Amino acid sequence: MVKSKGKKRYNTPLRPFESDRLISEMKLIGEYGLRNKKELWIFKNITNTTKKRARDLLITNSNEELIFCGRALLDKLVLTKVFGDDVSLITKEDVTKNLERVLDLEVNCFLERRLQHRVFELGMANSVHHARNLIYQRKIMVKGRIVNKPGYVVTGNDEAYIELKEVPEGKKKGEQVAKVAVES
């Protein structure tokens, strides 16, 4: 059986040499330590699809769909801490008001939830580039598991469990362990 290819996770810009967009993309790449523009476009696509879902829910005629799917979308955003904790989902008006706030989200909100940026913000690394190196070197753990993907989206619950992996005393790189000669 042939494995499926999957789907494309990003869309390239229609105008490739638009100067304002190029400048803003390079600022975001430098600020968040992204490797290339593809990583940025992936998170732009996530932002756009989230906004599109919120927009579609706001124009729907079905109250049940608005409340049910709107709560699901807002719960997901609250879980990943993209949205604040002050989200009320009790009435239809609350859901509608919060869905309108989703339309104001920027790509920065999603980029700040990446593991690379979280490690830098928590002070475990000197820069976002240092944080990326620590993650690739498998020195960062989330809930006791090694995560080596800088683009891993950290949920609000997982943020408290981000830690540096402890290196055993005799296994540090670059140090030579003195060998004791055994006399026979």
C-alpha cells in the first residue's frame, strides 16, 4: 500500500517581491529565530485558517453551530494560550464577542507559543538562536520527554514543565575522565 503524500501546510505569497512584505517577514524571522520563510508561512497559514473558521462561524445562521463550534475553536486557542484566560463561553453573546476578537489575532501570537521562543522567554537560553541549538541538541525536555522540534507548539499546561536535561557528571562533553590503573 502506498503512503499518501499529505497536504501542503503553507501557501506562498502571490507577489514574491513585494518590499513591505519582505521587510516585515525578515523582521519576524529575526525576532523569533526562524530558519526560513517556510516556517513563517506555516504559522501564517495557521493564523489565516483560524481567522477563516471564526469568520465562517460569525456569518452562520445556525445558533447551535455557532455555539458548539465557536466554543471548540475558543477552547483550542485558550488551551494553547494564544488567547487570554479571560474568555467566557457561557452565552451566545460571549462566544460571538470572543470570535470577533479572534479576527484581530496576528501571526506573532502563534509564533510566541513555539518551543524555541518559550525556551528563550523562560531564560534557559541567551538568544532565540541559542534556544534553537539547545532544542536540536536534545537538551530540552517537556513533561519529561525530549522534544527536538523548535516549532513544537507549547500549550499552557506544558509551559510549566519545560526544563533543561541534566547531564550525568561523568558524561560531560569535552571532559576526559581520569582512568585509574588497576594493579594486578
